[in-house]
Amino acid sequence: MGYLEFDEVKDMADPQLELCMKFSSFKTFKLTCRNWGIQNKRQIRFTTNDRKRCICKCQRFKSSNCEFRIFASHVGKDDSTVQIKSINLTHSCTKVNKNSHVTSDWLAEKYIEQFRVDPNWSVSGIIQRVKDDLKFDISRMKARRAKKKAMEMINGDEESQYLKLNSYALEL
């Protein structure tokens, strides 16, 4: 029986989680769970996270008895592939307006093309775009950091540019 494999390139923007779904690694599984939480306006956390297994639960599982839970572990002993073994996507808690997984790094990667097209994109414009697209409130500082990180991804940081200066001179 063939199980559904998660395609990181195609499915990461809008991840759909299912029982027996396979992932290339725990890192991919956790990133997918975080993106699922962001897309569905849920704050999740990883309660058990070791080399053999990973359990993803709702941040409010203790206070509101939320039933949301995803358990994943390796398919085999020597296999890095991870598979969802049990899943309950039902939340009994309310949605959130702020999510700790919406980091400046995450925002920089999500909006890298917008930063590339408009390097002078204003901080207030970034905040408004995140509010329109994701319905999340972010701070001005987080927007500034996201812009700085995106510009470093696009242009490289000054230190790495300076280190390349000698090789550029040799080419001339």
C-alpha cells in the first residue's frame, strides 16, 4: 500500500496533514506542522521531540483540554523517513491572533519575492500585508528584522561581500 508523501516544494505553502503521511525528516515534519498552525491560526508546540518520535500538541492542551495531537516517528530503525502514526486535528480552543512561529526568519522567507521587487517596502506596509494575508498582528520590530534578513538573503551581508572583494580584484 502506497502512503502519501509530503512534497516540501509543492505542499509547504498550504500543508494538509493526514494519517500515514510520510516526511523526509523530523525537520520537515516540524516545519510542516508549524506552517499548518500558522495557516489555521493555531499555536502549536512539540511536547516530545527526540531522535525516535515527535508529538505535536496545541499550546493550550492543558488549560482548555484541547484534543489536537499529531504523533510521528521513524518508519524503520535505519530510515530517516518520518511517518504520522496518529492524528487528531480537532481543536476545542479558540484561534489566535499572534503566533510565535511567525518569526522574522519565516516572514523573510515567505515574502522574499516581494522584498526583491520592492527593496524599499515600508515597515507599515509589511505589517499590513501580514495582517491581510495571514490575519496576524506583528510588531514593528519583527517587520524590521524580517526586512533586514530578507535583504541579507538577497544581497548578502556586508562581511561576506567584503571577503569576496579580494577574489573580485584577482578576476580583473
